[in-house]
Amino acid sequence: MSTLALEALLKRETAIIVAALLVLTLLAWLAVLVGAGTGMDPFAMSGWFFPYGDPAAQSGTWTPSYWLISFFMWAVMMVAMMLPSASPMVLLYARVMRQSERKGEIADASLRIAGFAGGYLSLWILFSLFAVAAQFALEQLGAMSAMMVLRSPAAAGGLLIAAGIYQLTPLKDACLAHCRAPASFLAAHWRPGVNGAWRMGVAHGAYCVGCCLALMLLLFVGGVMNLIWIAGLTLFVLAEKFLPQGRRLSVPIGVLLMIAGAALVVAG
């Protein structure tokens, strides 16, 4: 196969992977927009202001089916919010795998690519389980409103302050550095085979969770189904990871979060 033919084939296969990632992301966003099976209207639950003082959520509604619905809600939100920021890493890995397959070095590029993406998403699935458990605990304590937001301004303010402090930590900076450097990450964490691809995806997912976990917990502050907060956090994650000076956003955002949190604590 000529060099030009190989480049054309790689471009076509890259386009297919881009399309697959885009379709998965759009499906996840569509699920969020229609309520992710909860029966709630995300548009009615969206706004800039915090509906503190609303009645507590009905904690007795946690049947096994509601657990599954809540898990699905969190899982599709995480896919919608986090898959776009992981796409460059997936695409770079896919390109390397396809080139190796064309050279005859491997014969299972598609399985490795799927394993890498699956490993990444598995970490956010685990986070979704944690988030559901946290939501359940907060509802049992009467701390969550029917609008799926923390009822206490002081509690919300404390979470904002904690998230702001985390933005300034070396752990946050280290995780963000790995997420911003796909080529360096692949070189440092390379593993052969499908199982190795899955382990690499898990490692990347772990760094991504380490980078964004505190930000995702802010959904409890603005509203779990608040589209404005979901979109805002998604855009900020993308800015942190992709903008040339994105790494420098952590400090000012951290300070702003702490100021906002302190204001809520004082107001509460």
C-alpha cells in the first residue's frame, strides 16, 4: 500500500472514530435533556439561582428501580460531560493502533481502541455509583431538596470552598497535567494487548477523575439536573484541558469558588 493510500485510509478511519464519539456524546446529552429516565424536566430545574429552603426530597422513594434510574442519570451525565474532553486522547491512541495494524504489528486494533475507551469510561461509571450513594445519603439526612440541590446554603458554601481549595492543590495540578498531554501520557503508560489498552484507559480515567471529581460534586450545589450547571462545568473542563493557558485557570477559579462559598456560608 502506498503512503498516500495509507494516509487516506487512516483519515477515513479517524473520521469514523470521531463520528462514533460524537454520536455517543450526543446520545448522552439527549438522555440528559429528556430527564435521563427520572421523569423530571431538566429545563424546569435549571437556573442561575440556588433554590434553598425548598421542601426536602422524599427519601422513601428509593426503590431498587429508582436506584437504577439514579445511576443511569449520573452515568449518562458523566459520559455527556467527560467524553468530549477525553476524545483527543482516544483519537491519538486509535491513530497509533491503526498505524500498527497497517504495518502488520497487531491484528486487533479495534478491540484495543474499544478497550481503551471502555477503561476510561469505567472510572466515571464508578464515580456515578459513588454519586448515587452520596445523593441517597443526603436525601436520608433531609439535606437534598426535591429540586435535587443541597437545601442548606452553609453546606453548599462548604462544598464550594472545598472544591476551590482542591483546585489549588498539587494533586489537581498533576492530574490536569496528565490530561493535557496525550502523547506524554501514552508514552509513560504504554501497555500491550487489549488488556493493556483497558488498563491504560483506566489510568487515564483515574487522572481525569482526580482532575474533575471536586467539580462534578458541585452539581449538588447548583442542582443535579440543572442544565446550566451541567453545561457550565462541561465547558470549564474543556477549557482547562484544551486552552493553551487552561492550566492557569485552576487558581483563579479556585479563588472564585472559595469566595462564593464563603458568601453562602455567611448568608446561611
